[in-house]
Amino acid sequence: AQSVTQLGSHVSVSEGALVLLRCNYSSSVPPYLFWYVQYPNQGLQLLLKYTTGATLVKGINGFEAEFKKSETSFHLTKPSAHMSDAAEYFCAVSATAGTYKYIFGTGTRLKVLA
Amino acid sequence: DAGVTQSPTHLIKTRGQQVTLRCSPKSGHDTVSWYQQALGQGPQFIFQYYEEEERQRGNFPDRFSGHQFPNYSSELNVNALLLGDSALYLCASSLIGGTQYNEQFFGPGTRLTVL
């Protein structure tokens, strides 16, 4: 069985500050991990993904995430927040075998303060 | 290259009615998954269709059913609507065998309101 926990349903940062959105997962098999962003009244857009190989993953819009197996974490970071980063962010996990569905966290709403 | 498209954009129904939502996958994709996203929640997997058959199903009642057509497009049907069915319904497409991790591409969703 798999699950995802996103700590902090709402996060506020100042423009130019570091963005850190937390994601912890549980999986009985090696996971595939994803971060998606959702803007108001829109679908989900893939930011980045971890499948195999390098544990530090770079995505679009300057975001990156690090897969830490020992901590079962996949936190999303961006060095400098921009106003356009304000959105809802979802972490998701998929098993490497036996299933094809994504399990999503409950999301973190990022607010960027001017 | 057209991405995943869904119709309609918005829908209002009353309790007890039935609804059909439609999805066209991204060009070249052969698999469609449906998710329900209630307000303030993350998407929850409903089911996935491949080769016109339901491949996997989440924890949703039989009131939720689907279909996939030979052109890979898909429908989600919900019978006997309840107030709790109000949500954004997302369709995602992927290519089985394209990647091991079954990368899914999401459409903009259909907002269903049940009164």
C-alpha cells in the first residue's frame, strides 16, 4: 500500500525567499514520485519526477526535489519565489510495479507575498 | 500536438440524476485514468482504462462506471448522483509501455456540481 503526506496545507513566503514544500511517502515497493502544480480552475501540470538514478531532480520553473529513501521524503524547493509560483502543489507516488494509479497528497497552497 | 481534452467544462445536476463526462487522450496515448478531486483535497483515483477494458479501480462505488472507445477516448458515467459527488473530475492519459512509470498527462477537468 502507498500513501503520501504533505505537511502544511498552506505555506506563505515572501517574493525572493526560499520555497520549501514537504512531502513524505509510504510505499512497500520502490516508488516513483511526482510533484504537480495546479493553478486556479486548471488541471495538473507536472513539475518534476523521480524514477531512478540521480536523487536530486530538477524540474520546470526552477523547482527541484531530492529523493531521500532513508527519510522517505521528496521535498520540493525553489531558491527564490516568484509571484507566479502562487498555486496549489501536489505530491504523488506510484509503485514501480503492480499498479498504475497515482496516490496524491492533500496538497499545499503556496502564497507568495510581495 | 493536442493535449488531453475534457468536456464539458462545467456541469450542474440534481441529486439522483445521471451524468456522462468525456475525455480525449493526448495524441499517441492509449490509456485513460479518471480522478475525482473534491474541494480542498488531492485527486483520488477512480479507475483506469486500457484496450477498452477497466484495468484497475479505486475505492469508488459501482455508481461510477466508464468506457473506452476504439479511438482511446473515454467516458465516465455516474449514476444516482449524490451531493458528495460534487468535485472536479480529472482525466489523465498515458502510454502503456511508453515508460515504466506510466507518466500521466492531465486534462483541465470537468467541474460537476450536484444540487
